Amino acid sequence: MIPQIGVGLAAPLPPRRESFFLVRLESLRGVACLMVAAGHSFMVVQSHGWEYDLTDWLLVLFNGPAAVILFFVLSGFVLGLALDRSQGASFKNYGAFVFRRFGRVYPAYFISSLVILVYLWFFPHYHRVPQGTAWLNAFYREPLPWRSSLANLLFIRSDVNNVTWTLQIELIGSLLLPFLHWGTRAWSPIAKSLLLFGLIGLAFVDVVPAPLGYVYMFYLGAVLPSVGPAIFEVLNRARWLKYLFVVSALVLFLGAIKLHGSDRSSVMLHQALAAAFLICAILSSGDERLWGHLENAVLRFFGRISYSLYLFHFIVLYWLAKVLFRWVPEAGNTSTLAWGIGFFGASLVVATLLAWAAYFFIEQPGTDWSKRMSRRVLFGMDEA
């Protein structure tokens, strides 16, 4: 239940409406995953002239780094709700939370990593693609030693699957969020804001380990249910003002890289704040014209399989590009924009099939198993 999320503070959403808003967040996760997939697809082939400029702006629209920040804020929101449903801070509740999180994340990650390692074992030869970008040619340049492979399976390295650097951050955020959320549940809004500012400050300190610079995004997501309705209670009184803020947040979310350039910490901060505002808008605004399309069945499907799709899409895209350019060397010499669209479509079809299978045969069983085991081992409870 999310009693404090509604159109206004005095008007909580009834249960039927709450489910619709959470469906929209599931679809939002699907949109973010498709942004990452499209962005990677347009980074495969070198572009020149006007196509280079157009590709540069397409990478703003399909902003993979911004989508990853959205994932982190969304994770904080969802995990915060899970912590609110628990019976308070205790070693058993923390253990159950971590165990279930592990069961949600690790099985699909382990299987996808094994698939890539087997491929690299049987097809270890690296060859450079002349038409490919430096990004494409940067991967799998030499065989991975077994120590490196083991480090990848333990989330220490991410050179087996390029996108999995985010999972280290996801797990660290998941491990720390219960302490932050439970420990500050009774704090005043001002005290929570001061803690948030302190966590944001870590992202701008060079000596702080990089993963800790992302923790504020999870805490930001976790506090949204308590602050979002208050913001939109004011904005909902003037439709034009609400639309102005939503459009501004969307522009900032996608365009922060253009505003701050190489200042990565500032870019991430603005993307995280914009993502939080957009999530609040979806949760607290009753405007069907703005957010009703997020109940689309296709977006919901991609939201449901988004984790496995995120894991599999990069390697499918890489394999397709390598095979194509090896067997058809002249490919890519024509319109790079057309090739980007083609790679996106082909890789999405293959990766979606793999992700669908992984969701039903790996993700769901892993999640169900972790729930049963946490109840049995930590609480001595058997399923009825």
C-alpha cells in the first residue's frame, strides 16, 4: 500500500488507482531500457558530416546514461516501498531484504555472464572493425584470464558484459538503503534534506569510491512518496505550471550532458533530480493525457523484461555487428543512420526473445526461490 501517494496530501489513491500508477512506473522502466538499447545501436558505426551531428542529437534523445540514472532512482523508490512494508529494522528483516535482492539480481546476471564467457572461450580471436566506432572496438580485445572472469562473476569487474558496471552500484545502493531509510524514517523533512545534500556531496569528492557517489540517487527515490504529493498538490492547481515543470524536467533529464559537458557529477545530479521529478509527476498527477500512454501493453511488457533485456542486448548487438562486418566487409559504408536503425531493430528482436525466456525461466524462479528461502531460513516459516 502507498497511502500517502495521491493527487493531493488529503486525497490518497484508492488501491485500484495505486496499481495503475505502479504499472506506469513499470512502463517507465521499459522506456528507459529501450533508450539504452537504441543509444548503443547508434554507437556501432562511425558517422561523418551531417550524420555525425544528427547521431550526436539522437544520443541525446536516446540517452543511455540518463536512463541508467532513472533506473537507480526508480530502484530507490521501489526498494523504499519494500522496506516500508517490512516489520521494522532488524537483523532478520535486513537479511531477508538482502537475500531477496540477491535472488532478484544474480541468477540472470550469472547465466548471461556464463553465456558470454563460453562464447569468448570458443571464439577468442579479436579483430578490429574498420567501420566500427572506438566504442565498439574497445571490447574483448584479448582473452580474459580466469581471475578476471571470477571477478566479473563477483561484481568486482565488468569487462565480460559492459553494461553490468551498474549492477555493482545497484547492489551497494541496495545494501546501504535499508540503514538510510529505516534510520531516518522518523526524521523531519529538513533533516532528511540535509542527509540528502550530504550524500550528494559525496559524488563531488574525488577521494570517495565511485559507487558511493551514486547512493544519493537511491535515497532520493526512497523519499519520493513523502515529498512528491506535496509538490504536486501545488502544481496541480495550475495546469500550465504543471506542464511547464514536466517539460523542463524532461529537457533537463535528456539535455544535462549538453549543459555541463565533461562535468559528470553535475550531469548526474541534474539527471537524478529531473528523473525524481518525473516519477513524482507520474505518481502524483492525475492527468491521463500526460501519463495514460504509459499503460500501453507493449511498454509494460518491456518494463517487465527490462532487466534481462538490459543484460542481453549489448552482447547481442556486439555479436550482430561483428558477424555482419566480418562476412560483409562493405557493410556500414552507406548511411550510418540507416545502419543504426537496422542494428536497433535486429538486436532488439533477438535480445527480446532471450530476455523473455530469461524472465520466465531464470528471473521469476530466482525471485520466488529467494522469497521462499528467506522465509524458511530467517523466519522459520514454510509456505502454505
